[in-house]
Amino acid sequence: MSMFVYSVEWTDVYLCLLFVHNFVFSFEKLVCILLVMIKKYITHYIGHGSFLRKRYHFTWSFLGNLLYGFPGLFSSAQIIGVTGTNGKSTTSSLTAFLYEKAGYKVAMASTVSFQIGDRKWKNKTHKTTEGRLALFSFLSQARKEKCDIVILEVSSHAIDQYRIWGISFDAVVCTNLTPEHLDYHKTMEHYAMTKSFLFSQKKTKHRFLPQSFEYASYFQKSTHVSKDIEYISLQDYSSDFVFQNIQRREKVSADLFYKNTFVSQVETSLVGDFNLENILFSIALFSSFASGWKDNLSVLAEFHPVPGRMELVYPVSEKIPSVYIDYAVTPESFDLLYKELRKKTRGALWAVFGSCGDRDKIKRPFMGLKAVELCDYVIVTNEEPYTENRDTIIDQVFLGTSDDFAKEHQTERLCVDPVRFFDRGDAISYAIENAQPEDIIVVSGMGDQDTMIVGSQKIEWSDRTVISNLLQKRLSL
């Protein structure tokens, strides 16, 4: 049975079933091949919103739950769901960190990493939420190891495709919503409605949203009692969780208030208002199930940035530029990233980025536009093309850097001479060789990943490793 399940979930190995065990052909292998063929047909030729496609997704979720004994329903753990466009991984990691420091046994599945108790490993799937069988296997293992808290990042695809069907969430949060995956959802309204389904379970005890949230009405409608939603804010003092007296020095400190009552001063090495919001969300989730939560917030000062999230690759030196890597992949996340790094630079700001293939073609020129609006030097390059033509993707992003596109969208360009390199290594090398020591370079899109998907293959690639080698080479000159 294990071979049968594995081959359906990871179809790259299905052909092996025909040739293992002395080339013996079995009924099980035949069924497996037929299921793989059905899967490939449905996923390639049947529309996302069709009845057949939805029944297909639901069937796999139902079978996965049966196989693993409904691990997200019959579990003693408190299960937390974290959704939103940006900030999911940092919020999830912060929440896991707080619970772990307070003595709870934690399981977490995020875009960046997995954790069950003391075991932590990197997420190499390139997915925010795993496929159904892998996800239910993870939950089953967390249940076997008697985890107290389970934290799951939840993507809109996972909600729409029934990947989380059968999981009972005890607390949920939506960090924010900005345009993304519109190739799949078509409109922001459908995107918001899909995300809001996470808030619809009657058994959910705690729900959290940003105070100033354009799409709050969708979540309020999904919630059975809208007054059950609690809100966080950096500005609106009527919010349930709010930071006041924010001080930005070597570290950031702020006074935490809960329902207008002072709780504690919080200190963090994370920078940017977006990270302060992530911290507020993690505190809100921590308060949901941790006894004595108000007395356990000082540990936030010990939390280090999530790998690949505005991460400084190499120690600061007077001989080389500072180089950061980040996962930012939308114009909105570019806006937050570039503005925050602008505060840090004594010189010019360089942007090196591309766009992922097989999704979100609409956003590509607007990524280029945001870069030339906020950065001094812009280099457009390859990211992960998947099955698309690499050069075509780069051309579509580069279109947004043009003067004509900027004028059409009433945007003034700071960078007037953007360049493009079709090889990502060449693009990074060009930036590091030409930037001044007082400059900042940010290489975005791939963050902490150590592979790149080209066609149907994963090839070894690490922005961090490439950058480190190039900086060491420049230091040795």
C-alpha cells in the first residue's frame, strides 16, 4: 500500500512501478498507472473550477483522511492555520518559537521548513501547503508524537483544492491580502472569498485579522459570529492587540496593549512595520492557548529572522556591499522590502529579481515597474521558469521597467537604465562586481531555496551560496 500511495502523490516515479521486483506486472501497478494517467488528464485539461476537478481534489482528501485516520480531526493538539499573501512563514515561525519556549511540543509545516518536536527539516517541495497525502501523513506523525500545538501555513490553492478538508482548526489568522495567484482565482474577490473559508468552521475558537483590512467583510461573512474576530494594529488603539510607543534603534521595542490594557514591553531584532504586524499576530495566536502568555514575551528578543526573509548573506564589511536575499515575489512585497532596505543604505539600492513561471503573468511588468520606481539599479533575470520559456518571462518583467510603461501608469522611474541577464548567476555577479561598499543589493524571489525548477526537473541552485562565493572572491582581490 505504501508504494501505491507514494506513486500517486509523487508521479515522477510512477514508471518505476512497471519495472521493479523482477519486472513483474501486478494489478496494483496497473491501477496505479491508471490513476496517474487520470490525474495527469484532470490536472492538465480540466478547468480549476469545474465540478470534475473539485470532486477529484475532494476524493483524494477523503482517501487521505481515511488512510491516516483523520489526523486533523481526531487530535488532542490545538491546530492553528495561518493564511495571507505575505508574512505567513514569519508569523508561523514566531508562533512556533513562542510556544516552544513556553514548554509546549510543537509541530509546524511552513513554506520554509517542517518541525515535529525537536526534529526540524527544510521544506524542499516549493509548496506552502503540501499535497493531501503528505499533509495528512505529517499530521498523523504529529499526533503519534503527542504534539501540543500544530501550526500549518494554508495557501488559497490548498483551501480551494480541499487539501485541508477534514482538519479542524482551533485558531486561524489572515495576515493580509494583496494581488497574487490571479491566474488561478481571476479576481481579488474570489481570492478573498477563498481565503475566508478558513474562518468558516464553527469549532474554531480564535480568529484574527488586521484592523485596517480591505477584505474584512468576506471573513466576517464566513465567521458564524463576526464579533468573535479579534484585530491587531500598529495604529488603531481600538484594536484588541496593538503596539504603542514604537522605538526603532539597534533593536525595535514597543509597548504591547491587549484590549486597552498594558501587557509588556516587547523587543525584537526584526525590522519593518510588516514584521511588527507578524509579531502581533504571533502573540495573538500564542495568547489563544498558552497559559501565562503575558509573562513569556521577553523571549521574542532572541528570535532570529526566518532564513531567506530579508536575510543578510555575509557579515558587513567596508570592502564589499551588503547583500540580502528575500522571498518577495509581488509588487506589494517589493514595495515593503525596498522601502525598508532604503532606510538602511548609505549608498545605492540594487534589485536583482525575476518571476516564477506557470503562474501570475499579470503581475510581471508591475514587478519591474515597482523596482525601477524604488531602486537605483535594477537587474531583471531568471528565477524558476518551470515549463515556461525563461527568456519570455524575463521580457515580460522587463517591459515594466520601460519609460513608456512608467508613463502609462503615472510612475516616475528612479532607475532609468535597467538591465537584464538571462542567467541568474551572471546577474548576481554583475551587481556584486559593480556595487560600491556603501550600497545594498537585494536578490529576491528564491530566498532560502537550494533548488530551482526548470521544466520538470529540480536543479541545484542557492542564491546564498552564489552570493557568498562572489563576495569572498571580491574580498580576496
